[in-house]
Amino acid sequence: MNESGVVGWMILLVGVTSLVLVAERARALYVNYGMNVDEFMSKIQNLVLAKKLDEALLTCAQLDQKPLACAFKTILEKADRDDDTIFQAHDIAMSENIPLYTKRLHYLSMFANVATLMGLLGTIHGLILSFQAVATADPSQKQALLAQGISVSMYTTALGLAVAIPAMVFFSFLTARQNQLLEEMQEKCSKLTELLTSAHIPSLTRQNVYPDHVGSSVTPPNSSTKAS
């Protein structure tokens, strides 16, 4: 790092930032947002077909950290409305949750390009030092100064590539995971929307929309009570 100079330290800073971004996005895409999509879809589908919208909403509310569950909840809250409203809920759900998958990942590609360009900058800086040594330095120091300029060029180039190559590899893997999650969300939300528009869902009550009231007790009417 001492041989590479200021440019080398700047490349190192870009590398550390890239590692932090990789760790954050990998945790989000593989751990926080990961789930058994087929099992979840099957469970929600069975509840919808059984007209148990309250249980379906409660299941989604329990997984509020998962973007897919949040999207399902947004759509299910409009399950008793007309088809146009359900389709609008689908669009809203997608626009609200897709950014959770895509945010900040594009910066990783930018950091890889910046590291490469900074390595090139360091190479040019080293060559300038070398030419200055050849042109103006004392003959006794010319060889040492020339070697120093060449070392700056090589070290910064190597350091820039050492940061850029892993960043691009991680970017490719994370982009593939991001696209997989996006495709799953689009597919499952479309299937849920189609299921709701083809089913006859009764009007939701306050009890359905707010699952925390599911456990409230309701006193059944007495058999001797006369209907008004």
C-alpha cells in the first residue's frame, strides 16, 4: 500500500465499501427475503379456495419481513372488491416490494468500474513519475526513481484488478438471485390475482382485515332469542 501511494489507498477504500455492500445484499437476498415460495403459495391458495381470507391475511402478516408475503397481503386486502380493484392492488404490491430486491445492488457494478479506472489512474501516475525521473533526476538516482515509478504503476494496476474482479463476480451472483426473486414474485402475485378474480370472495369485515382481532370472543345468540 505504501508503494501504491494515495491512489492505492483510495482503491482499498472502494474495496472495503464493496465488501460491505456485498455482505448486506447477500444477507438480504439469501436470508432475509428467502422463503419456501411453493409451500407458501400452496398454503395461501388453499385458504383462498376455502374462503378463509382472515387466516390468509394472518399468515401474510406473520411474514411481514418477506416482500412476497407483503405483496400477497396487499392483494388479499382487496380480495372482496371488483376485478379492476384487485388488478390495481396487484400493481401497487409490485411497485412497493420490487425496490426491496433491487436497491443498492447497481452500486456494486459501479464500484468495480471505479476500481478499474482508479488502477488505470495509478498506472498513468506511475508512468509520469518514471518519465520525470528519466528527464530531470540526477543520474545516480535515476534508476531508483525509475523503478519507483514503475512499481507504483504495477501495484495500483494489480490492486484495482484485485478489487474489480471479485466485485464483478459477486455482482453477477447477486443479480442472478435478485432476478430469481423478482420472477417468483411476478409469477406468484399474478397467480394469486387470477385466483381472486375467478373466485367469489365474500365482503371482508373488520375482523378479516385486522387479524389481531381474530382471538376476540363473540357471545353467540341465545337459541330462545327471537329474530326481529
